[in-house]
Amino acid sequence: MIGLAAIKKDFELAKSFNPDLIIVLPHWGTQFVDEPNDNQKFWRETFLSLGADIILGDHTHSVQPAVIETVDGRKTFTLYSPGNYANVYRAHDGDASIMAEIYIDRETKKILGGAIIPMWTRSTLSGNYRPLPIYEILTNDNLQP
């Protein structure tokens, strides 16, 4: 496991390049659990305090919350986990997923806000999986069962 000192060094290095935003992609959480655990919450707070603007987590195979909040005067976006896109764990509600949209001002490079698009992962007899926006499923007759 990577320690806090190494992560602080990574943030210092990232900041030395004067980036528009810092994005963190952690692989975290407990599989099939819909709420973030204490470890995820700890690392989220750590990443934000070190300067992360966007955190896009994964691993849980379940949809977990998205959070927009202001930290140290800047708006931040965290998606704990989007769920599944390429497989289905029906026994664990693993056919649900979300797609995140993050709105960034082109001039200031600041986060304006964000949204989620609820998705459902469709599987076919051939074994291929395809995430579809739920709105599309409800409004497109060709996608009806």
C-alpha cells in the first residue's frame, strides 16, 4: 500500500507543473456496497486537502454517491464509484451504473458543477455488455424488451 508521504510527494510534483485541475483516480471501496466506507472517506478528505479538484473512484461494482462541495474556496467533484459498465452482478444490483458529467469553465478552469446520468448495463446472449442511459431505455422503442 502506498503511504501518505508518497502521496504528498505526488501532489507536490503535480502542483509543480501548475495544472488547471488535479484529478485523482483511486481504486477503492468494498465490492457491492452502495455507500463509501471509512477508508474511502479518509482518502477523499486527504486528496481534497492536498489539492485534488476531481476524484473519480472505482472498484465497488456498485453505484456510490457523487459529491460536489467547496473545499478551501474551490468547488470539487467526487464520484466514489460509478458501478459497472462491462459486466453484471445481478445478485448484487450490479447492473446499475452512472456516467458523470463535470462542468468546467473553459476560461477559469474552475469546476462549475456536475451531474450524473443513470445507466443500466444490458447483457446479451453473446456475452457482450452495454451500458445504456435509463432515459434512452424508457424513450427508445428499439431498446424495449
